[in-house]
Amino acid sequence: MNAQSRAPRRVTSKQYRPQKARRERLLAGIGEGVAVIPTATEKLRNRDTPYPYRFDSDFWYLTAFPEPDAVLVLVNGRALLFCREKDAEREVWEGFRYGPEAARAVFGFDAAFPLSALEAQLPRLLADKPALWHALGQDSENDARIARALNAVRDMSRAGVRPPALLHDLRQTLDAMRLIKDTTELALMQQAAEIAAAGHLRAMRACRPGRFEYELEAELSYEFRRRGAAGHAYTPIVAGGGNACVLHYVENDKRLPDGGLVLIDAGSEVCGYAADISRTFPVNGRFSAAQKDCYEIVLAAQAAAVAAIRPGASFDAPHVAAVRVLTQGMVDLRLLSGTVDGLVESGAYRRFYMHRTGHWLGLDVHDVGNYRQGETWIPLAPGMTLTVEPGLYIRPAPDVPKPLHDIGIRIEDDVIVTKRGCQVYTHAPRTVAEIEAVMQGRD
């Protein structure tokens, strides 16, 4: 699979105005410094066969340039791209390449050069600059390239040339920028969410006792690609029965049990942006009484979490709200005994709910951005996007009522913080009635 498979092959300059504006914003932030941002390189899976290529998220955020082996340099108020040259012979084998001139024109760079020129040009670009902005430790090849350039500048010290005195971690600045989504990003995330929801709906309709988990994974994959997504935003979880109590179960190779539940955690990717949806439903189409009781508790916890999301609320507020509902549910199910306050304070609820209720979402499914400022959870603000995903995971044990054994439930949706509150923008069947109606209508 070549590098062009994950993004549009031919585009116009109008499509990339948001990236140009982001570069200008970052240039204003670094002042007289210089920033160096490489994209990902292709990695071999075996012999001469590469893994499916996926660009670096920070590089994509600033460029939307889809090819590997490229570096963005921001300096002197200008955006410079270093990329692969046009090569007619390689294009026969691997497909279209922009080359520097077309890349400059289409993507709005101030100048573009062959990647082979970067080694010679980088020392000149770093010379006499007060600061270097770089994601140190993220890309060993680029770290080595920058180290060589800095040493080359130091070799010119007798001529009065100085290397940057300060090194800043560029990720801190870019993480803060990426935390607030612009309208272009939100549109892509909405598209990814709609495709992901269609995939979950297809999996529900395809589910039958006796089928294998990987058959539902195949239904998801088909629907994602059929609707134009690049594929899965992350390795999907299709967990039948007790497998749902393994939080990151990805084997997806067991037979689906009649009378059990299946938990699917899967999202599509559109132009780099992820959706992240989890649904849990009965393999045979009908919730048992115990399954329904557990499901309604998780659904109520999600509703409480969503209600807690609004500008100015802390990132932790949805989690706190969900935990209280889940803990009361654990008492009602006779999984725990005691007061809700006491069980929350002691952390006893973590036996059956051991993860947090959400995370940032964007170009990475667990997107960048701080969750705390010191000891304080950061306040939510319009334009932030996050997941809301409470769950219950009940493994067999002597003190657990038998009807609850091997019940694993997670309900996850994607939410944007708005000026007045929040909006859930993932719309797969969610309630017991909606799920059973879909499954009873199967062919």
C-alpha cells in the first residue's frame, strides 16, 4: 500500500487554507526561532513490504501533505517544505508524487525543496536563531539530523555564528493548538462519526449466535471503507461474552455465545481524524433481565456524564458524575455494600469499573492535550472534543451473583463542548429498545 492511500491524491490549494492559517499562528508563536517538524517515514512489515502508511499527526495538522519522507521548517516568517522529488520511474511502481514545485503551489508553502537538500540547508536555517522548536525524542532519525546540523553551526563559531541557545518542546505548543478544534476539523470528525455509526449498525444487523467475532469486525471494515473512510482509527475490539471484561481485547477470534453480550469498540478515520464508538448488545437480539439491569446502569452513568459537560466545568466532572451512578448501580446489583460516598472514597468501585470516563479525541484517537494544570483538572472550553465511555466489567467470582457473570458493558460516544453545554455527535442505536428493534429487524 503506497503513501497516497490514506488521503486525497489530487487536491486544490483552497482545501488547505486551514493548515496555512495554523502555520501562521505557530510562526507567530515561535517569533525569531525556528521549528522543525518531520512526518512519519514508511516502515517495513517484512522484507520489502511496508506497513500501511500513516502520516505524523502534528505534521498533517500543519500541512495536510500526505507523502512520507517530508519535513516542514518554519523560520523567518516562512513555511518551507522539504519532500521527495518527482520521479517518473518510481511513480510507475508507487503512484503519484507531488514533488517540491507542485507541493509548494497546491499546499501553500512559501518555498519547497528536495528532501536531499535539507542536510545542507538546515545549518544555515539554524544559524544565529535564538531558539529551536522540536519534538525531541519522537523521531530518532530527525533527532540525529538536527544534532548534525547543530554541530555544523557550532563549527562556524570562529566566524561569529551561534547555534540556538534554547530548545523548546514543540509538542507543548502544538498540543494546546490541537486541543481546540476548528470548523474544518469538526466537519471531518462528524463525517468519521457518521461512518462509524453506520458500521456499528451493520454489525448489529449481522450478529448471530455462533458467528465469530472476526465476522463482525469484517462487517465494520467493509462499511467503513465502503463509505470512504481510510479504515479503522485504531485496532477494533469485538469481544463476546467474558472477553468484554478484558479492556483491550483485540484477538477477535472467538465464537459469539448465544445468550451472551458482545462489546464492540471501533471507530473510523477520515482524513486523519478519528471517531471512537462503543456499543454493547445481545448476541441473540434480546437482553436478559440481568443484562438489561446492568446496561441501564451504564446508560444512566453516560447520561449523567454528558450532563456534566459544559464550558468551565473540569475535565474530571463527567467522570465524577458517572462514577457515582455506577457505584449506586453496583450496590443495587449487590456487587458492593456500603454507602456511595464511602465506596467512591475507598475506590472499591474500581473492581468493576477500572478506567476513566473519557479522553480527548481528534487526529489521534487518544488525542493530545493536557488533562491537568498542576494538581487541577483543566476546565472544559468550546471546541474541545472528548469521549464519554462508562462501563461495567463483571468477572465471575464467589461473591458475584451468577446471572451477572461475564457481563462486560461499555457505551461510548463522542462529544463536542459548545458555548452553552455540549453536543453528542455519534448516533448509533444506544437504548435497549433501539438496539432490540434493530436486531429483531434483521434479515
